[in-house]
Amino acid sequence: MKMELRKDCAYALVCPSSMGVRLTPANGQPVHTSNTFTMYSTSAETNVLNISASLGLPVKVLTTFVKGSPIAAFIKSSLRSRNIDYEGKEVDQGGPWGYRHQINIADCGYGSRGPRVHNDRAGEVGRTLNVKDFDLDRLFGKEGVQILHISGLIAAMSPETATFCLELARAAKKYETKIAFDLNYRASFWKGREAELHAVFSEIAGIADILIGNEEDYQLALGIEGPEAGGKDLASKIESFKEMIRRVKKAYPNTSVFANTLRQVIHTNAHMWGALMLEGDTWHVVEPREIYVLDRIGGGDSFVGGLLYGILRGWEPEKWVQFGWASGALTTTLLTDYAEPADEDQVWSIWQGNARVKR
């Protein structure tokens, strides 16, 4: 079953996001012992966009910037270089204790030492994302969008961003844009707002066409019973994952595609990586197999990006999850937390296990 998408749209894929920067020490060293860092422009949602953007599809991020900030200029330059269009309000900083872009400080880890991530989100300008700052009728009606991708990270950042994501989803539904919702549950974002956010997430999930999460996401964001997180024998848990997704499908019957990644960490630089997708009544399973990992951050986002790319290209569903799996595996070989595939063949070679030199 191929997913029917709108035709003649200005954008294949659009998402809301809060842009920031990531600071990474050199050579996989820990943050607290390092004095040399590389700075990247980043957000989980633009990691998703990057697969389609690199392979020639028009994409756009809806965000917000600190007016006059050199970090904002750095982010805009990065987005342009990655073929990602952007739209967003310029917010006055409000002095040195005002708004700024988030800072993600993360090392890659190495061998038996796992990576550590420190998110510094105080004063984050992305929390001001407001539906009043965007013309949704122009975006979805006049310009047209094939797929809207929403992340639970953005929906849970603030009451304003929750309303923004809800209104985006409602506008997308009105104009027959498909909706992809990656639950991305974060306990620290939900603290003290559980009832409010459960209602928001349930409404978005109720009109989503594509629903993505892991065992914890489905349980904690939507209240669906699932398997215990973690464990050593990942392959043996696939049936319990399937049963959880069947329960999600019963609760959200309007959704036609459910997906989640499967990951078991052997050590920092070797993971068992798999994926599971229910499309209609058909299961597509990528049995976990070993991949090499330089930096794990962004692999899950790129899985989503690859899956959505396959849908946008009109491929058979079996290829959606395969291309998603390989896109995630590609990102784990990179120091950026997004992938910029040279072409489709580079991704398919990873799926095929072909690492031979190409001349």
C-alpha cells in the first residue's frame, strides 16, 4: 500500500523546531577534560529533514531566532548549506539574561565509556514558538506541504509550543497534508504537566498518519502498555513490541503507519540496530544486526528521515523501513548528528552491507 500524498506542493516535508548548537570535544574525549570543541548547528527535527534535503526534496523548518545574534546567523548559514528553507520570527534578546539558542554539549564516548550529553536550555528562544507568528493557511493551503513532521520534544517545550503543534496538526489535516508524529517523550519536559501534555499528544496522535516511538514513548506519552525498556536479547522482544503496537493501533485507528527503532548497545562503538514497522496490517521487520558507531546521536532522527523519504518518493512500504534503517546507520558513522547522503546509492549500500570502495 502506497501512501497517497498531495500533488503540486511547494514543500515535501515541513517541521517545527527549536534550533541550537552542539559543542563536541575532539577525538571522542569527555567534555570535562577537553579544551577544544567543534560547534555544529543542530536540532532533532532538522536531522529528520536532512535526508530529504540532501537528496533533492524541498523542505522547510518553522522556528524562531534571537534577533542580531551571531549564533542565529551561524544557524541560518548552516541551514542554507544543508538545503533547508527556514521561516521564523526574530525575537529581541532582551539583554544578556534574556533569550538565546539552546546549547547541547555532548561527547561521543568510546569503547566501554558511554557518551554523555548535557543540555543547556535556559532562556531557550524556541520556547516562544507561537502559532500567531505563522500564516498556516498560506503554508498548507496556498504553498502546500506533503508531510508535516512533529516531534514530541517541541510539543512539550512550553504551553505555547504545545498549542503551536496542535494548530499545525489541525491545519495540516484541514488541507490533507499527511502528519508524522515522533512521540520523543522526555520526563523532564513533562514534569508537572502530565495531564495537559497527555491530552495534547493524544489529540495529535489521533489525527496522525504516521506514528513513531520506542517502547517508553508509547507507554509514557500515550499510556499504552508495552515491554520493559532495555535488556540484552533484543531480537527475542520483537513479538512483545508487535503486541504493543497492536494496542496502539487499536487506540489510534486513524493512523496507518507505526514504526520504532530497535537498539541494543554492545559497547559505545558497536550496536545491534533494527527496526519495526506496521503498515496497514502488514509487518515489516529489520532484524537487529551489528553496526559500527562513531557517534550515536541523531541515528533515530535519521531513521525517521529515511522512512519519510521513502514515503515521499512513492516506494513500496518494505523499502521505507529499510531506507530508514540504513539512514540511521549512516548517521552513526558521522560526527554531525545528521546525515548528508551523497546519493540514494550510498544509503542502499549500507543496507546491503557493501562497504567496498566506490571509484
